[in-house]
Amino acid sequence: MLRVKSRKQQHLFDPWQFMSPKRRKMLDHDWPGFFRAHVLELLPVDKLALVFPQNIGRPTKELYTVLGTLALQQYHDLTDQQTSEQLSYNLQWHFALELRGRT
């Protein structure tokens, strides 16, 4: 089963409101903000989605998260274990990939 979040949908509440304005500005003006604003929308999610059935099977992980994680893994030259740790705990990765809550 295919799962893709719409990148055009606005949030009712800012999921990053817990951050101080200075911290949020740092994320916006560093690589996480650039990745979030410019790279995520260029990921070929539509091409990857073609290989998954629409309504049978286990739900996929969100495809922007999958492709974004692979791109960040290559960019930072990380092992699979290091990538898993970054995706689990690194706030910069959460911000860049627009992760809110469960992944």
C-alpha cells in the first residue's frame, strides 16, 4: 500500500513551535532548511511510487522520507547504522525531512 504525504498541505499548528526563534532561524538558514525547501520537492517520488501497489500489502514508509534519507546518507557518506541513528535522533534530519512524530 502506497503512502505519500502531500507537500502542499499546510499545517494547522507549526510542528516546530517548541524551538526558540534563534534555533529555528539557524535551521532555516543552514542545510536542513535548504534541503527542506528545495531538495525534497525534486525527489522522484512519483517514479518510485509506480512499483508499489496502491491498495494491497503493508503500507510503505512515507516515500519523501525514504528518498530523502537515502540522499542524506549519500551526502554525509554514512553507513546504514549511522543513517538509522541520524534519522532516529538528529533534529536537523527531522527538520530537513519534515518529520513530525512517527516515521
